[in-house]
Amino acid sequence: MHEELFAAVYAGADDALVRLVRAGAADVAGAVDGEGQSVLYAAAVSDRPGAVRLLLAAGADPRRACGPDGGDLPLCGAASGGHTEVVRALLAAGAEPDAREAYGFTAVAWAAVQGFAGTLEALVEGGADPDLPGPGGERPLVLAARRGSVAAVRVLLRHGAGVRDPGGREAALAEARHWLGRDVERELRQGLLSAYGEGFEAVVRRSVAGGAETVAVELVRDGVVVAGRAAGTGHAAVATVLERELGVPVGYEELARRALSCGDPARDDWREAVRAMVALPAEETFQVAVVWCGAADESRRTLGLDVVAELDPAAVSPRALAVVREVAAGLPPGGGSAREAAAVVRALGRHRAGARDVAAYARHPDAAVRRVVAGASPLAAEPGLATLVALAHDRSASVRRAAVAALAGTGAAEPRARDALAAGLDDEDALVAAEAAAGLAASGDERAVAALARLLAQADPDDPARAKARDAVALLPRDARRLTLERIPPRREA
């Protein structure tokens, strides 16, 4: 029956797993595959939280090591893949948060090496030591800095990493600075070729999520992946965060260099540089930003606008508004590049521009700009509601989501705002429909009920739209309809 257990885990067939466990025909505690891997470990590394909970309830030991050499721990396997829900389930069942597996890895070391911030949070909240050294004696903060993950570094700092470790934070800063200006892809490629020799095809993959870029390099021979390594590129952001934490002064031009080298206002390197500048004396920062706003280079102008957009209005408005309007007046017809136009809209919204200033960008050809317009505060009341209503029908789902969320945030007191939300209940994008239903539910509009029932019954169990709909139900009056909605089970996966 072991084969059936493993097959159910790998297929994500929790129903089949339940039947096997209930039948009593499967030895959950002792089940291993041909390589000595336990079924719990298989579920953990495969990110099957439902299966993990079932196996734990049936007697699987979360502390049991397995594998060819008996050195693999379920908690470390889950942490190495960033499977946060699995990590929480294992810790709740008694897994030792600081246990070491083969080669001296702990779960925290695995999560830090991979830059999995959410997993790190779960581990430390579950009792793991944020300073416990990993392989080679390196602290998790250094490992996260090497990875270039500012999110992971922030989690560790928030939980006191380096406080009881003299020089620990300085060592992490030195590691981040070591990587500044380096080509991460080339470093990964050279490291792999040095370890495995020539004769391989190097395949490079890049992905961006949550403000961070990850570069993965794999060595391939005859269509088979032989080895691979990955790293983030946010070392400038990590260095900036650690410098602020340690009180290390950094000048405007160095911070600007870090942001401009990245070139993307949505990336951590850019955003952390802006945050660091805004933390400096407001008037001095404003004057520097004014100079940059007048620069010939678009990237530097955008950086100046982003700095202005983060400054306290009480300190620099209305002077800031005049500067932003001057930049806006110099943009080409249509609003200019997406990143500069978005920066203009953010700054206009921050410094109390009128709805007309912001609405001028509602037809920008780039959806990212229209999305920023939808979230701008001047549109949340008359006369900006007309623009929000129009954006709620935008061709881009992401823009519609932002506009509907903004309309919902107004309290939907205006009849036309409620009508726009009602129109969104049938949107092809489930999250738009859920946002619209939440807005109507908050305003007591009965049109939300049928939409919520449909979303709760039809959306995938893990779909954010279902979670949004479930939260919206709590906004309804406590009556029979709400009770009925609360009892709607999630749709079973095929």
C-alpha cells in the first residue's frame, strides 16, 4: 500500500489519501519509498499541506529523518521549497524548529539561502533561532544578504537577528556590498562551470515578483538538467536597509546610483533607495529632488518625482505640487513614458492635486499608469468619481480591480458608485467581481448576496477571489442569508 500512499500524495489526491488512512491498510508512520524517503517528507517537499495534515493526524512523526543517508527532515524539505503552509503544519505538530539535517542545514538556513521571507517568518514565529549558524558557520542574515533578498533580510532584522551577535549585521552588510555592481548571472554561471566543468549548455531564467528579480542558471547536457543555482539581484536594496539599520551614512548620489542602476521603480533597489532619501532631512531631500526633476535624463526625473511623492506634504506642499505640475507640462502628448507618468500621478495624489490633474492620465496607453490613476486619492470623491467609474470598465483587468477597490473604499455612498460596483459583479475576472461584491456588502446593498453565493460556490478553494468573498460575507447583517453564505463549501478540485 506504500505505492498508493505516495501516488496519492504526488497527485494531490487528498480524498484518496483519506480513504487509504481510514481503511487502515497503510502504514503512515513507516511508509518509505525505494530511496528511504518517508511519505511525510514527500508531502512536505511537494507542497501538499492537506496531505501533510492528514499524515500527521494519522501518526506520521514530524521529527523523523529519512532519505538515503537518513539525514533529510520534513521541516527542512518544506523550508527549502518555501512551502510556508506546510512549515506551519509541521511546527504545530511538534517539529523541532532548529533541528539540523545533513551537511548542517537548518530550516532557517534553507529559507534564508533561498530568500523565502514568508517561510522565515513562520519558522521564527514557531520558535526557530534567527541567528543559529548554518553550514560553514554563516548566520542566516549573511545567507539572506548573499541571496539578495531584502524581504528575507527584513524578516530576520524584525526578529532581532544580529542583536546578540557582535558584528553579525556588519557581516551581512559587507556581504551585500560585495555583490554591488556584480553580474549575478555571470557569477552563477562561472560558479557552476567551475564546479562541474565545461561541455554544458547554460540555460538562464529570470523572473520578477514582489519587487524582486530572481536569476536561475542551469547546466544542461543532452536535454537533462545536471545542476543549477539561483540568486536574487536585490543586493543594493539589502545594503541600503542594513546601512539604515546600522546608522551608516550614505549620500544622495550613491543612493541615486543604486536606484538608477536598477532602472525600475517597482523594484526593491529603487524603492529602498527612495525610502532612504526620504529618511534624510526633508528640506535638503526636497531640494535635491527638485534638481533631479529638472534633469534631461528621464530616469533621473522619474527618481526625483518618486522622492517628491514620498515626502511629507506638511513639509513641502504646495511647493512640491508646483514642481510636479512643471514636469507634467513638459511631458509629450499622451503623458510620456509609463514610469514617468506613473511617478507624476503618484506625486500629484500625494500632494493634494485636484481630480482634474490626475484624471488627465486616465487614458494613458499603459495599463500600469491607469492602475496608479485608479488608486489616486483625489478620485475618491467628487468630481473624481466619474473617472473611477470609467476605469471600472477598463479593458485591463488589473485596472478594473484597482478602480473597483477604490470605489468600494469610498463606502459606495454615491448611487452611481454603487451602480458601477453592481456592474462589476458579472466581471469575467473573479477578483473584480469579489471586490465589487465586498463594496456593495459594506454599503448594505442586497445585490452583493447573489454574487457572493456564486463566488463562494464556483471559485477555486485557493483563489484570492474566494478569500475576498468570504471576508465580504462578514460585512453583511447577521441574518439567515449570511448564515447560508457562511455554510457554502469550497468547490472541490477535479
